[in-house]
Amino acid sequence: MATIKIPPVLRASVGGEKEVSASGENVGDVLRDLAESHPSTREQLFSTEGELNRYVNVYLNDEDVRVLDGLDTAVGDGDTLVILPAMAGGR
Amino acid sequence: MSVSSAELLRQIKSRIDEIDPSEVKELIGEGVAIVDVRGSEEFATGHLPGAKSIPRGHLESRIESAVRDRSAQVILYCASGQRSAYAARTLTEDMGYEHVRSMTGGITLWKDRGYEVEIPRALSAEQRDRYSRHLLIPEIGAEGQQKLLDAKVLLLGAGGLGSPTALYLAAAGVGTLGIVDDDEVDLSNLQRQVIHNTQRVGTPKVDSAEESIRALNPDVKVVKYPVRIDASNIMEIIEGYDVIVDGVDNFPTRYLLNDATVRLQIPVVSASILGFDGQLSVFKPYEGPCYRCLFREPPPAELAPSCGANGVLGVLPGTMGLLQATEVVKLILGIGDPAIGRLLLYDALGATLTEVKVHRDPECPICSRAPDEIRDEELGVFPDYEAFCAAAG
């Protein structure tokens, strides 16, 4: 199982949790497992073609999966995925 | 056994290496550490070009921050070559520095030879007192304080993030603070916007901020821009600033600011806050990624909480704003490792700080091109945001 850190804007979709666990061999599988358990995260993470939305960054531990193998990046037990959409509040 | 001071000096000099001023002159600018061990008052009257000031009384405690590497070439000097001889003995025999030399004849002989002396712009007695805790840090000192006094920093927003940033940058003696904000102080701001106060509800934020800054530090020149920044005014407002602090609350302005600062090559210290969470990064054009490398596209309305008012823990902008102020000071002084190419994620409830890497995107629509190739009409190109905020309700 990998740990997924949920950003503030997605927490309502996962019952208010900051972290959830999900399983899968690679980043895509883990995120799809998350979307299975919490269906309202699906359209926020994936485009209709099943790609990761361009406005969402996903990090495996501290590295952007786009510079790794994207959704095919292998995920091991104990890895952490960070989901990060842009935030603009400043006031 | 008692020893006269003349005899002691003779003994010490026999144990250390000395160097003639003519040789030192050839080594200036060659990466050799030149340390002035006289008192700070003497240093202020003139010193060797590029010399660092470490008064002998502070030598042991401060030398490592000026010269970390024990095998580095170090040249010490004082007024006549006596104090630097004692200091050279200390560094060599007590601290293990391997290549320390004391300049014979000190700066007196240096001047007699007609060599160049650098005269630091003097801080006033009041400034020496006001900034004394900076002057005591070798990484800052009088030279660094002068850099701060010469620096021009622009704050976008005198709100949650801008309030603490402005106060601490003013206290630190940043000489010019520009403030862009077209808003007035509202009672609901005061839970976090600490530069304003209850008496100033209803007054323009730029005026209120200026009043607080003046009261804190009259050295600081405040330049007020009571406008909303947009594509028509951004270039003339930001040009000439050394660092920009981004505390804006909406995506269109963040993208606009990014594009304009890449074109003008001005570093931006960016932070954002929501609820109990904060993000921070430094975007230094062409040295690291830009905001569009990090977030190529803005999120859709339902994922973009900046569209309306959102809750935020009152102290959170304080935390994030002060991290921004710290990065600004580091950029001005050229010290430390600014958060370039890194995004820091602060979770106040968990009391955790997570860091992720941010890479330059070789296909970035903005910073993959040379600054002069970025045209006016490309700045801040963005989906129709008002329409999409309206759609979000």
C-alpha cells in the first residue's frame, strides 16, 4: 500500500482525510484505486482520455512523476504520492 | 617565566607565515580569503578590496562562517601586522587552518605603497545601532546591511501574506518597499493582516501599510500603487525592482506576474495559503523553473478556491509570509540556498513541512524562450477566468 497525501481542495472528496492509502503497482494504478474508493476524485485527477490532468501535479515521494515514467512509474510499499493542484490564496 | 610583549611578538612571528603587501595585491580577486582583524570602527574607515571584517576578539567564533575550508588560502591583516600575527597563530595552531599568512606592515604599509583602499559607505550611528544584530552576523555585516538598504522589493498585496512580509522586510532595513493593493482595510482582514489595525478600517491598505512601516523604520521608502495589477500596467510597475513578493489571491494575476517577471528576469518569491496549508517557492527566471513550469494550466473552477472567499487560519499567512521574507533577504544578500526548483508544502495542523522538486519544463510556453521573444500580447494569457469563476458560483 502507498500513502497518498490529499491536497485541501480534494479532502472533501475523501471524507476529509489528509492522507489515504491505496494499492497498485504503478502511479496510475494507485490513483485509479483511489478513484475507485472515492469516485468524486476521478474527474479531478484524470481527463476523459484517462490521462493525468495537466493542472494536477503528482509526486512520487519528492519527484514529479512527469520526469519519471508518468502514470507508469513503479510504486513500492511505503512510497508516498503527493497530489498537488495549484493554489492561489494570498489574502 | 615572564616575556615582554616585544619578545612575545618576535616569537609568534617566527612561528607563522607572513606575506608582503605587493604579493597580496596580486592575489586580490583570485579567490583568496582576505580577513581584516581590526575593530569594526577601523574597518569602516577603509579596507583592502573584498576584505571581510572579523575583529580579532571574534576571530575564533566567526572565522568558520567566512572561511569554512581548513585548506583554503587565508590572508589576515590589521593596522601594522601585529594583531594579524597573533590571529594567524590562533588559526594555524589552535584551529587547524593550513594556509594562513599575516600581511606585513598591515594596512598602513599597504596605503604607504599607494595600493587601492575600499571605503565602505558608512552606516549612521543610529543605523549601526538599529541593525546591530545584523552587523554581528558575518554573512550580513555592514556590507550586507548596505545591500539591504539599497534593495528594492515589490509586494503584490498588503494582505495576509504581504502584511508580515512588509513588516519584517521594513524592520530588516530593505530600503525601498513598493506595495500594490487597491483595497481598503476591512474588519475581517484584521484576524491575520497585522500591518493594519482597528483604527484604520476603511482606509486604503497602501496608506495603512505605509503608516505602519514608517513607524517601524523611517529608513524605508514606501512606494504606493493603489491599483489592481493587470496587463496594461504590470511592466511599468515591476520594472526596476530587485525581487517581487507574490501574495496575490488569484490565478490570472499569478500567470501574468510570472510571464512579466520572466521577461524582465526578476526573481519572484511566491506563496499561497488555504485553510491550514501553505505552499512556497522561489521562481528565479532562467536559473530555475517558472510558475508555468510548475503549473502549466490553472485548475478548473471547482478546484480553484481562489474564486471566492475562503477560510484561513489567521497565523498561517504569518508563517508563510515570513518564509517569503526570509527568502527575499537571502536573495538580496546572495546567501544560503533559496527555494529555487523546490516547492515547500507546510501543513499547520500536522506541523509538517514536505518538499517536492520542481523542474524547468523544456517546453514551457514562457521560460523556454529568450526574454526578448516574449511579446506583450502573450503576457498572462489565460482562459476566460471571470466567466469560469462565475460558472463555479
